Amino acid sequence: MMAVLAPGFIASGQALRLVGSGYADRLQHSRAGAALVQASSGGFETANQDTPRFQGAARRLLVEEARSNFLRNPRGEGATPGSGSARLPEYWQIDGTVPGITVLATGVEDGLPFVEVRFTGSSTFAIRFDAANPLTAISGQSYASSFFLRLTGGSLSNLLIQNNFITGGSAQSSLAVTPVDQSLGRQRTTWIWTHSGSATSLVNRLRFQAGGSFDVTLRIAAPQLEIGATATSPILPPAGTMAMTTRAADQPFWDHPLAFNAAGTLLLQAQLPQAAPAGLEQGLLQLDDGTDQNRLVLCNAAGGSSVQGFPVIGGAALAALSAGDMVPGQPFRIALAWSPAGLALCLNGAAVQSTSSSMPAALNRLLVGHASAALNKAANGEIAELHLSAARLPDSHLRAMTAAA
């Protein structure tokens, strides 16, 4: 069991709390612009430029890379109450046989701008969220489609609803969606798809496959199309601006006034919602000299769920040390300890793994939720606690501190 924490410290008072209960804003936060974050209520609120984002009921620190929403009108602007597809938002269009369409309302629920639409008919159709083809699908590249959907009237009888990708005019991949009459902010559907084959146009849609007559009313909010193997927090353009929009990367960091000791321990509790995509690790921590030339890295290794640590000296990465596998969507604790004798890792109280690798020197910056100074290997997840000790703690301490409470 983890030692009881005094304000700002762990165990005997020799480790500094950087993130966690009683958080004292010891980290600096850089992000070039505002961003949305999900509050404990389930709704979304705005975090201003250069401010941290604490996510959900657990209030963990959210750290994401820069991402773009390639849909120009995720706010659904231009929709007007009344009947007919012309009442739909600007740039949204119907593919297939146009059903009966009545725009009932527009508004904001849980911090998300929505369009509420009643659909009636008996034919299969789809809402294309952008009439243009905003992306070219490239072989081996992953794409994330997401939107919020709430059932507010009628029923799903005779109707299959799908999150749908099409390339070159042909349907490629779909995920069945079952909206219910609950909070809109808690009903986000996400579909990840990786393209194979030659480059071609790519769009995403909300597809309705009919099996008979239907009558259903839905609230639709914040459709998003991203390049990446994960879906990140909703990205909306400023009100009144319909254009592709980019959210800048979160960069929580701590500059040491001198330099980190030649020996130390970092204790981290985090949660990653997904395994790492192929070819790209998810960063948890990086101790560096302000560059990627000399650093200690803690990450979830590319293509899976293996939590690893490794030193980089003069730009060359030494052999990685694996602590074991984390479980996507579940919190985990890991200790990273270093000294002139080498590197050690301990995950969730398991046996300590260690190596006698050389250690980089003159490290004076701690990046949180990243594994690259370029901010292109982000956690895209949440950091619950982070503690720094100025000593390489014994293996028994590492196991006790990382064991489940």
C-alpha cells in the first residue's frame, strides 16, 4: 500500500508532489489556445490558454498532442427549425434517399452545441458531416471519427445507426451506435479506422440503415474527424467561424532550478484509454536537458501496452527496460528510478526490473505526459499523481508505492 501523503510530500518528506491531491500548481502549463475538457458533471467546459485541463470526476490531468478537426462545421451552425434537408447545418448533406427531415431545435447541452432533428421514412441514408472531401486517406494511416448522439424522441425500431467511413465513394468501415435518452456529454461514439490501398478521398458520416418504417429524433453534437489512432477531446472552431480547426498540444513541464540529482525516483499514477498505435509510443514522462539529445524516457511502447523506460545519450537511445503491461482504460502506478548504477522500473507492485545502462547527465527539465521535446509522442491520456524523490529508493519501497491502495 502506498505511504500516506503529507501536503506536497511522500513518505519521509523527501519527495515533492507535482501532480495530485492538494496540487499546488508546481508545473508550468503551455498550450497555445483554449481547449475543451470534460468536467466531473459529464459536461464540457473551456480551459483557457496555458492552463491545465483536469478531466472528469477523478480530476486527472489531461495531456494531449496537437490535433485538427477536419470538419468545418462541428457546431452545426446554419441549421434552422423547420422541415426539409435545406434546414440542416451549413456543409452537412444527405447521401442516399432523403428521408423526412424536421430540424426541431438548436442549442447547447453539456457545453456542446447541438442540432436536434426528427427523421421519418423507410429508406437507408446518411448525414455527411462535410460536403467536401476534407482528407485524402493514405495507406497505413489511421483516422478517428467521433460525435455525440442522444435519443430525444421516437424509437430505434427498424433502424441501425452507424459511425461510418467511406473512401472513394465506397463504404469501408462502420461501427453500430445505440443512442439513449441520457446526458449528451456522456454519449460520444468513436470509430478508429486504418486505410490500406492507394490514396483516395475520405469522409465520415452518420449512417441510418433502414429495415422498415422509422420515426426517430436525435440530438447531434460535435462531429470530429482526426488523423490519428485515438480520438482526442472535442475540437470546435470559434462561434461564427466555419473552418478546419487545430487544438495545440498540452505541455505540462517543470524546470529544475539547478539540475536533477544523479539519483532519483519518479512515482506516477496514470490512465491511458488505449494501447499505443503502431510506430508511435505514448509518452508518460521525460527528464531531459531541454532537447531530445540527453534524456530519460518513460512511455507506453509503440504498438501495444508495454510500459518501458530507456535512457538517451548524445541522441542515441539505449536498450529499453520493460516493466510489464498496463491495461487500457485502467489506472496504473509505476516508479522510474535512476542512479549511476542504472535504471529501474516497477509497475503496480510487481517485481522491480532493472538494468545497468549508463545514465545521461545535466538533466534539468521534466516533461509530463510526453516522450519527445517536439510534443509529438504525447500520452493522449490522464495523469493522476506525480511525485519526485531526490534519491533512488530501495526496491522494496518501489513495490510498496506502486501497489494498489
